[in-house]
Amino acid sequence: MRLSTKGLIVKENNFSDDRLVVALTPDRGLIKAFVRGARRLKNRNASSTGLLCYSDLTFFKYKDTYTLDEASVIEVFFELRSDIEKLSLAQYFCELALSLAPEEAEAEEFLRVVLNALSFLSNGKRDKRLIKAVTELRLLSISGYMPDIVACAGCSEYEQDEMFFDTVSAKIFCPKCKPETPLIPVNRGVLFAMRHIIYSDINKLFMFSLSDQSLKILASVTEKYLLAQTERIYNTLDFYHSIVKE
Ligand SMILES: [Zn+2]
């Protein structure tokens, strides 16, 4: 069966002449496929199946195995390769996609979030911490880890100057109802940003700003929430932190 779609290459493994890639596609989520002879210089698919290429892809599917027949580049995020900080974040977004996106299921919003994140990372129009926080929290929200932060879990209070987020129960509490467990204090700006990331239309997802102080808190909250909920290690995230001092 032949299948034509678009996809972002989120993983590539090279061995001898061949390449194994994982593409994030809008209609079938993650697709793992072989690219025969991809490393031969003259192979026309070589440059369109590298990591972070967004390409038109044509697969051949036999039983459960996909082979990539044709690929032509729509966008290659070249600018990312000249900045190690940006590149490491881009690779982290790929690892998030690999760990959270579905297989053999629709993943259009997932793909759009990651592509938008890569665009903003490339053009430098948004703070890197904002891009990272938005990507983490929105991807978590669309993969079954949406926190319940509409109102205090105890008394339904909508907002206060300071509220408290529980990364384990995924709930928010006002100062009166806050349990005696370690929670993260969030101010109005951070809470507004978290609600925006979860509920906003995807076209407006990255369109907000925060003070430097609040951005630091937001970045820390979304990362702690990701680690608490998914209970795993992200090598690309550890690498990012090893080169960035924030
Ligand atoms: Zn309360």
C-alpha cells in the first residue's frame, strides 16, 4: 500500500548505506520507516530525510513495515544548526514527540505545535524559555496529561495573587486549601500563561509575553510537571541544561 503525507523527521539512525527514520505525520502520528541507500551521495532522498527536515513523504507499507520511497523537502530548519542551544532544544522537542505522540493515529495538532516551536526557535522572535514551556505543557495536554487548573481544587476560587500547583495531582490550590505537600507557588501571570498554553487556539499559542521573573517560574513549572507526570529521563533535556546556564 502506498501512502503520501507530510512529516517532520524526529529521529534518524544511520547504518551502512541505509537510514532508519521516525517521521511525525499529521494523519498517522509517528511512522518508523527505512530509507534504502539514503547515505549514498546521489540518493535523491538523502537530504530530505535528515533530522528536523519537514518533507513531503511517500511510504510503501507492507504488513507492519514502512519503507520511504520518496521525499522532497518543504522546510529544513537550517538556522538551528548554527546555534548549539537552539539545536539542543530542537532535539529535545523531537524526543518529546517520540515519547508522547501516538502511532497509527491522527496527530495534526501535535505536529503543528512542534513545527511552530521550531519556527520560533529559528527566527528568534520568542524567548527560548517561553518556546520550551509552551511546547512541554501543550504537548502534555494533548497527550492525556492536561492539568486541571481552571480553579482551586478545594474551593473553586478562580485566582489569587498566589496559587499553588501540584505537579503530581495536576491540580491548583489557593492558599487556604493548599495541602501540606511540596507545591510550586505560581503568581497571576504564570497561572494566566499556563491556562493560555492549555486552552488557546493553536494560532495564538506562542503569542503572549511574561516578565523575566515569571518566565523563569513558568519554565520551571512546566519542566517539573513533565518529569513528574511522565516519570522518565530525557537525555536531550539533560544536555540542554548542561550547556545553558539560566
Ligand atoms: Zn481554595
